[in-house]
Amino acid sequence: MEEFIRVFRALSDRTRLRILCILVKRECCVFEVMLALRISQPRASRHLGVLKAAGFLKSRQKGSRVFYALNDTAGSKTMFGVSEMADAMALRDVALRIDRERLAMIEAGGIGELIGSYRPLVRKYRRGRLQEGSQ
């Protein structure tokens, strides 16, 4: 019973649904989730933690970054349902489409437009990506 409560509680929050919708597209680090959803780092980390505890996400650490992806080992039917739900919601909800567009901008390297008050963090993020790419 507790497992069901944890799962439904994880899915009952709009921010967590937005996170699932972008993670359906690809693996993201906490910073990318922050920029795509325009939320703070503590808020992104907290919601990612709830989704991971409910079994929806898996994580891996690379250097100082933690990357999150959908947990495909949690049961293929369940995760297929999450993917289908996320795609259906993104078609109907403007905010979810905007989140995905921001993620595409981040992926394309055009994060300058998303920076706003995150400018120092973006510089640090770019330095980390450059160092990872040269290895």
C-alpha cells in the first residue's frame, strides 16, 4: 500500500509531471532541469528525489553532476505508460511544450537566452561541458 501512495503522490505534483515530460526526451542533469523549467536548484533536486524514490527515475553521477533518466527497469509497461502520458500532456499543455522547447535550446547550445539570473551557473556549466568533452 505504501508503494502505491508514494507513486501516486509523485505523480500528483505539476512540477514533477513537467520533469517527467522532459526526461521522456532525454537524460538531463539537475542544471538542465532548472533551466528548462525555470525553477531553483533546491526545488529541482527535491522533485527529482521524489520521482527517484517512487521508482520513476534512475540517476548516475559524472564528475560533480548528477544525471537523471527514466527508469526503464521499473517495468516496461509502467514506463511505456509514463512516456505515452507525457507525450499526450505535452500536446495539450502550452507550458509543457515550452519546457521541451527550452530543453531543445539547451541541447543545441543556445542557453544564452535562458540565462536570466542563472548567468554564473551557466558559465560553470559550460566550463564543465568543455572539460568533459576534452576527455
